[in-house]
Amino acid sequence: MARHEFTPDRYYTTMGPHPPVLRIAPGDTVVTTTVDSLGCDVNGTPVTPKFNPMTGPFFVEGAEPGDTLVVHLDRLTPNRPTGISSSVLAPNVVDPEFVRQLPERPLVVWDIDPVRGEASLQVPIPGLEALRLPLEPMLGCFGVAPAHGQSIATITSAEYGGNMDYRGFCAGATVYFPVFEPGALLFVGDGHAIQGDGEITGTGIEITFEVEFTVDLRKGEQIGWPRGENEEYIFTAGNARPLDQALQHATTEMVRWLERDWKLDVVAASTLLGMCVEYDIGNVFDPAYTVICKLPKRVLANMVSARTKGED
Amino acid sequence: MARHEFTPDRYYTTMGPHPPVLRIAPGDTVVTTTVDSLGCDVNGTPVTPKFNPMTGPFFVEGAEPGDTLVVHLDRLTPNRPTGISSSVLAPNVVDPEFVRQLPERPLVVWDIDPVRGEASLQVPIPGLEALRLPLEPMLGCFGVAPAHGQSIATITSAEYGGNMDYRGFCAGATVYFPVFEPGALLFVGDGHAIQGDGEITGTGIEITFEVEFTVDLRKGEQIGWPRGENEEYIFTAGNARPLDQALQHATTEMVRWLERDWKLDVVAASTLLGMCVEYDIGNVFDPAYTVICKLPKRVLANMVSARTKGED
Amino acid sequence: MARHEFTPDRYYTTMGPHPPVLRIAPGDTVVTTTVDSLGCDVNGTPVTPKFNPMTGPFFVEGAEPGDTLVVHLDRLTPNRPTGISSSVLAPNVVDPEFVRQLPERPLVVWDIDPVRGEASLQVPIPGLEALRLPLEPMLGCFGVAPAHGQSIATITSAEYGGNMDYRGFCAGATVYFPVFEPGALLFVGDGHAIQGDGEITGTGIEITFEVEFTVDLRKGEQIGWPRGENEEYIFTAGNARPLDQALQHATTEMVRWLERDWKLDVVAASTLLGMCVEYDIGNVFDPAYTVICKLPKRVLANMVSARTKGED
Amino acid sequence: MARHEFTPDRYYTTMGPHPPVLRIAPGDTVVTTTVDSLGCDVNGTPVTPKFNPMTGPFFVEGAEPGDTLVVHLDRLTPNRPTGISSSVLAPNVVDPEFVRQLPERPLVVWDIDPVRGEASLQVPIPGLEALRLPLEPMLGCFGVAPAHGQSIATITSAEYGGNMDYRGFCAGATVYFPVFEPGALLFVGDGHAIQGDGEITGTGIEITFEVEFTVDLRKGEQIGWPRGENEEYIFTAGNARPLDQALQHATTEMVRWLERDWKLDVVAASTLLGMCVEYDIGNVFDPAYTVICKLPKRVLANMVSARTKGED
């Protein structure tokens, strides 16, 4: 249950079997920092090539292919007074005919007020002069080394996690990743101070973070796609194009979870999901889109108590 | 501002320029009933062919192509002690390989307790014995006659509304439809006592409703897709396959709304949506899928006050 | 086996249960004309609203829901000295980022030389001065009245046929449509003098046609999607978005055809298709895209002879 | 202009910056062998892990990022008396409801007759007893190391080529790849004796090959996606899901080619493609689908002569 303070001195723009920067044990906590998605550090200085450079990989002792890595996001703190975002919708999120009306994407700068916990535009855009938005820090890109010894660019995502840009990957969430490489090789980065669903301008408010997370390991538990939970929900993530396929992956993974951990058969799982499922859209910008399949814990609570009674 | 009590004696399974069943004026309220999606009435008796038979069409005096019809959903009351749902996921919402593990879809019966406002399975499914779900009544299918004199089956949806199966079409919501035919020709039906996002088993809890709604008209205001609002959000609906395209329609329609009614240009609209947009999935089962693009009213409130100040 | 010369005096831009313009019997031949997709006649005069106005519907005696209508395209003759096409790619067939480089779509005029059987640009486009293209006349839009009493705009397509824009719908092809309404109600129109795969500028060379076709009927033979054959191939058409889904429909329909008419089981059909299938893209422009699944008749010839021998 | 006989002793199931197995110069020819997609050699002995193990990478002297690698496929010779294929359609190429009717996928063995140039089933499937199919050898998977230092599994494809499973990658074709790594790092493998469009059972007739190819280099010519040509066509390949997006990539790449090499502007390129484009489907099975955009050389011949005259 060690607590590691780790200061990165290099970053990767692929997730793969790179040399670990730190070895940690299940139960350990890491406090570290991330550069922003453009490769700039806490001072706004470019220190590494752009497109989601990652801190890590962290080698988790004992993790083997077929296990599940548990990552609890303890704290995500934007640690710079300014963040950057795009200010024009991505061409792929509007009607094809409408693309002609999109100008090129200039970047805008946001002031981050850590005391009030708010962001505001440094140079107001007409109509948005009074805009003050509460910070909702989240990790845009994190996950483990992919299967088959692959090294895959941090602009995309798949079963190993990656650039999912889901708002629910915020402090308090516990995230589960399938392990494909010895040590799992955890990467974290791409902090967003705020982001709407879908990352539809292609960015959130891109900023540097101080990150604190705690890892654990579930030996011999194999999952297919990233899973997670928070106080209210359990959830699964599917990453693919089109959104339809991402949704298929997430839904199938949720059924498998209900089958294994709650002992529901496919009819019970279907009935429960049919009435109670909720979907979130992670991103619709990256090469692979992300759909989140959520189930409220309250309906599982009811259900388990029933099964418990039944077993008496 | 008349209040009409209307008892239907026929139903349509297409939305089109059918003879109106009632003529109403802007400001009028209608209290009527709907059969369930299988064509059964309040007694469970089959009275009309299945697949979302509609009550209507209601002819709204003064409505002309190019106007916007306003429909306020005042009250949606399930009025039968039982509802019906499918109990197996639709093959198109799971991984193609997983379809082999889906049994055929038997229907299950739900008891509806109007006093406690809850639904429970009439014959418990193993694992779900204790399941009690709060009623969240919503209209699965409603809208106006389509463009070009078309008559389109009530299993699908498009610009005119139709079978969108969005949970947010519940009491308290105000919905806007583009008008394509004189009188708009409003249809309502397909009540669901409860439904998860996406209608992923192909049904909600299908039930008869008593419906109360009030109409209004915005002359000369042309919109492209259904829009709506409730206490917290304004929202737009896009209907198409794949989900990606439905999302493009909904997002583009939201930008147009922000441009016209809040005088934001595309950069301001993009920036606001990029940070604050939320997406819901209406259905991923019908021939056209539905994506909802939502913007919290609180961020618009801030913005408008800024503009107001600016104009002083 | 009558031969009908039919001169249309009205046109429909929806396919639905409209009053028949002519009653014909199985075995009969019809010679008629079609206006171009913009509603202009053989003299280039606008005579009816645009978007694929149809000649018909022709009521085929004896046709009932559940039958199959057979349409042999005997002759398709462009009968006007000029045709019209768009000159810019549709925004949905290029990368979203590339749409900004597409100008608005001006129409261009083509001279049609019936003696040489060629088309050339009336006003040359720089680089295309020498372009002479052989005529390949095809029907862009044809089919029968849809299921469920629907009337659907002639800009789209589905199980009943419609705006499929497939180059293979040319003279010599025999096409099969499922019958949904008494009399089948056959519509024909939207002649193209030439068109590339996919109708990627949104038009072919739009022109008026003299059309000659012969109908037949297969009583009690139910099919799911349009089918066809020519000298070399049997083929099926799937209409949907995305192309993936259109391909699924076409492939499934082909398997069903092989199962019923050639008595192949799914393993034999799969093996044969896996090695011999060919796909064409009908259109990627209309609301529903079209994919054609083709199987060379030569491989079926081999196969049938084998079965015949086996049965001796 | 050396001719290298190269016998591989290891294989890669990722395409990435692996140590080259041979250094060759532009103009050189390589004669080598490939194992089948299951990792079996010319004797049917498993020698390496499955899923498209690649021969290579070949380092091409002088190739730098931003160049174009030219690969002429001189000869593809199946060199084993038997090949293997799947015998059931992949679940993703049929209607979701139809998947329940697909059995699990048993492999079948094909006898390859090199004298007659034919394949036939070793154990006949009922109905296919007489099936004899002409060999059409093609490379299922080949390409160069991807961008950004990635190593990507040989089950998929992208800008660098990969598992495109296009029937047109046969002897006589010249293929162009963008260069992302010094030396380009060419990989070849996954020989198919025969394959239908789309690789819809998930395999062709998987077999070992003797491969002969000749490389060249176009310094400073940057392309976005694989291109190719044969006697009749120039073509481009787009790799993505859904097919719609693959088609967008391929079409956009073709426009860029016409703009740069034939000096056509977007209107001329659109008009030409609108009338003359043909699309092929490479695969609809792998994680990324493949669409080929083809233009007949005959229409370019006409066009160039016009431009040539115009320049006099």
C-alpha cells in the first residue's frame, strides 16, 4: 500500500509494451502529473510531441494476461491557470452539407479559476461573455498496453482503453481494464478541465493535471472491454465506429458482466437492461467512437437482495 | 382555449394525410386515449392491427407548411393494470457473434400499480423477483404528417417525428414539430410505462394511456427536425441510421437553433456545445435510430443575460 | 400477351397505393415514356414537380400480396438530345474535412448522340474536352407500392424497390419485386443515360426515356428484397444505411434464394458465396443506400448439374 | 536491379518498425514465400502463431517518410496442394436476425490443382459436388510500417495497407503505399488461392505462396491511402468502418490523385467520377473494411490527349 510520487521525464504517444517508468504493487497509490494533449507542461512549455502524450507505463506487479487491472481515480487536479480548446465543431458531427459553414478551427484559451472551480474564456466570444463553467476534470485517454504486442497511437481506443474521452472518467470512478501484457502497463494522460459529451469540437479544455490513482488486481478475471463504476452506476465502454458498433460492444460486455457477477441469464439481463439501461456517448471525434452502457446500482441492489433471500 | 375530450374509434399505422378525427385550435387542450403498440385497448382486447396504431390525426387550425407545431405533454397516464414487454435483447444491439446466444423473444407481463407508481413482473424471472421499477410514462411514437404527401409506417421516424422512443417525451415536455401538411395532422400513441434508453429489447412496457396535451402554433417559424424543452434542457432529435447520422442531424439542428434564437454564430455555438452538450439515445431498434442533442438551460440563461447587458 | 402503348398524363413522386393508370396482365408488354428526374419531358419542358416523378402505377391482374412481380426490361431508349447532371461530388461521399473544398453543385448539360451512342459535355469542362462516353441507359427508380399501405417519396428505396440507382437495371435485366398491394402497382422512372457506381454526384445524366417492359407473375412466391438476373449473374438488392446494412440485406436475401431455389443449406450457400460473390454499389447518395449481391450463373450451372446427376 | 531469393525464418503478426529481414534497392526484385494465415508452411506444418503472419519487413534503400513505395506484384503462386477456408458466413455480413441460423464455422479443405489451375472441395459439401473454381491468387495482407511508430496487428488495415483482402491485389497489379518509416518496411502475406468479394466467410482459400515482387520509389510524392493500377484501371483503397467511411477515404484519395497527376479541378474530377467511377468491396469482415474506388484508364486516355492538344 505504498504511495509513490512520480515525476515523469518522458512521454509516449503510443500505448504499447514500452519500458515501464515505475513498478508498483496492487494497492499502491501513485501521485503524478500529465502534460496536456498538445505536449505542453504545467508552464505551457512544449516538452514532448503532441496528440495525447502519456505518463507511464506503470508496471503493476503480478499482473498477467487474463487478469483485470483495477484503477481507482482518486484525484484529478488541473494545475495550470489556462487551458486550450478548439472553437469549431468537427466536420464529422454535423450534416455533410453543413460542413461548408464551418470555419477552420482556431484554438481559444480558457482561464481556470481553481478557487471558484470555474473556467471562462480569456478573450470573450460574442454572446458568451458571461459564460462561467464549473470544472469537471476527467481523463481523456488512459488504459493499458494492447493485445498482440501492438503499439497503438493515443488518438484512438479499443479493448485496452485509450482515447475514450468519457466525462465519467473523473475522480471517484473505478475503472477496470483487461490485462494483455505482463505488468498491465498502465498509461494516463489527456486531462480535460471540462468537456461536453462526444468531444464534438475535437477537444475538451486541454490542460495539465496532477493525478492521483490507486491500482488493484483481480487475478484470473478476464473482461472484454473497459468497465467502471461510480456511486450510482456500473458501466461498460465499447470503442469502435460507427456508434452502433461501439454500443453493441458495450451492451454485450454489460450482459456478460450481469451473467457472471449477478448470475442473471440472458433473459433476466435483457429484461433488466431493457427497462433500466442508460447510454452515454464518450467521443464521436476520434478514429474509434466510444459508447458507455450504464446500469443504476439501485436496481442491482434490489435484485441481489432478492437472490439472497431466495438462497436462505 | 377549448378542452376537448376525444374518444378514438379508429387508429392509423401510418402517419400521413389521413382525414382528421378532430379539428382543434392553437391553445386547445385534448384529452384522449391511446391503444398499446400491439393494438390492444384498455381492457387488453385487440381492437386494431398492431405496430403502434395512432390516435389522430388532429387538425390544428391555421397550421401551414413552414410553421412549427407546439405540443405540450400535460399528462400521460397508464390506464391499464398490465403492460407487456419483450424479454430478450434485439439482435442489432449486441455483437453479431453474440446473437447466437439470444433466445427467441417471449413477451412478459408487468403488473402496474398506479398507487405506488410501480411496475413489477407478473411471473418473476429468476434473479428479478424483487424488481420494482418506478413508472416513467412516455410517448414512444408521435408527430405530424410527413413531407411530400407521404404516408409512412409508425415503426419508423424522420423529420416529422414518429417512432422515436425517447424517454424524455414525458409529461412536462414541450415538443416542436415542423409542419408539412395543412393542419399539421398530429398523431399520438405507443405509450410506454417504462423504457430504458434505446428500447433495446424492442419494446418498453407497452400499455394504454390516457393522454392530455395542449397545442400551439408558431407561424412562419420553420425548423428541420423535432425540438423540445423541459425544465432543465432544450433539445433536438435526429432520426436516421447509423447513430452517427442521427447525431449529425440533431447537432446541426441545435446549431441552427442557437444561431436563430440566441444569435450565436457557429464559433460561439460550437464552443458552447463543445463544453456543455449532452447526448441521449432515443432508440437503437427501429428502422431509424434516434439521437437527442441537449443543452442545459442554465448555460443559456448565463449567456442571454450577458447579451442583454451588452445591449443596454 | 398484349402490347400496350401508354402515354402518361400524370406522374407521382411517391410510390404508394395510387389509382392505377393502366391494367395489364402477366405476359403483357408496355411501351411508355418517362420524364426526367427534374420533371421535364421529352422537350425539356417542366410538366410535373421534380424528384423522380414516376410513370404508373400499372396494375398487374392477379398480383396479390405474397406474390412476386417479374419485370423484364426490354428496352430503355433516351429520347431527348440533351441530359443534365450535377458536376460536384455529394458531401457524403468524401471525407468530412474535404467537404469544404466542394463548390456548390452547378448542373451541366450533356449532348446525347443517338447514332454513335455517346454523350459529351455541351460546354466542355477544362480537362474533359475530349470526353465521349458510351450510353449505358438504366432506370434509376422503379418498383412497386410499399407494404402497410405506405406512400413513400421517390427519393428513397426499401424492400419495394424505389430509387436504387443501380447500373445493372438496364435493358436485358429481369427484376423481381415482392408484391405488397393488389395489382402490385408498378412504377417506372428516373432514366439515366449514363451513371457511375454510387451516383456520387447525386445524379446520372438525367434524361427522358422511351421504356419497354414485359411483366410476369410468380404466384405464391414470396421474396424479401428486389432480385434480378441478367445473362451472367443472379443478384439481390439491399437498401438501407449504412452500406454495411444494405450489404447484410442483400447477402441474406441471396442466401435465402440459394436455399429455396437451389436447395443449398447455409454451409453450401456460404461456401459458394465466400468464393464467388461479387458486390456492386447501387447508390451512396439517396436516403437509403443500395448494395447489390451478385453470383455468377456459371457457378450455379456447375452446381445444378451436380445435383441433377446426384438425383439420378 | 538485383533479384533476391529470400527464405524467411521468422514472421510478424504486427506491422511496425521491426528489424528488417533484408535490405533491397529501388528496382530490385524479391522472390520469397509466405505462410498461410494460420501460420502453416508449405507442408501444412504450423511454424508461427496464426492471424496473417507476414514475411518481411523489407527495407527499401532511400525510402523516407513522405515518399511513395511502389510494389509491382510479378507473380503469386500457390505452392501447396491444399488450402483451407471457412464454410459459414460471418455474422456481421447477414441480417442480425439471421445470425441465429448460422452454425459455428467449421473449416473445409480445398484441393489445389496447379495444372488445371483449379480448386475443388476435398470432401464435397452437398450441392457443391461439381464445384471447380479457377484459381485467382491474391495477397490478402500486405503494406508498410504504419505512422507514428505504431505496431498494428495484421488482422486490420489503415493508411499503411494491411489486411485489405482485395481481389485486385493479384499478379500484374502495381500498388503504391505511403512511406511512414525509413526504409518503408514492406510486409507481405496472407495468400488466398481464391476469394469472393468481401471475404464474407472470414477467409479465402488460405494457402502458402511463392511471391515475386519488384519495388520502386517515388521520392517526395506523398499519398494518403494505398493506390494501385492494372491494365484497365487506376484505383485507390480506403480502410475503415463502416463501408461508408472507407468509400469516403477511397473517393477523396482518387480526387486528390486526379487533381495532382491529371490537373483536373474538383468539378472536372467530380464529373468524370460521377459518370465513370466503379467501386469494389475489399473486405467486410476485418476490423477495418475496405472499399476500392476505380477509374477506367480508357477515360483518362481520352482526357489526357485532350489536355495534350490543349497545351500545344
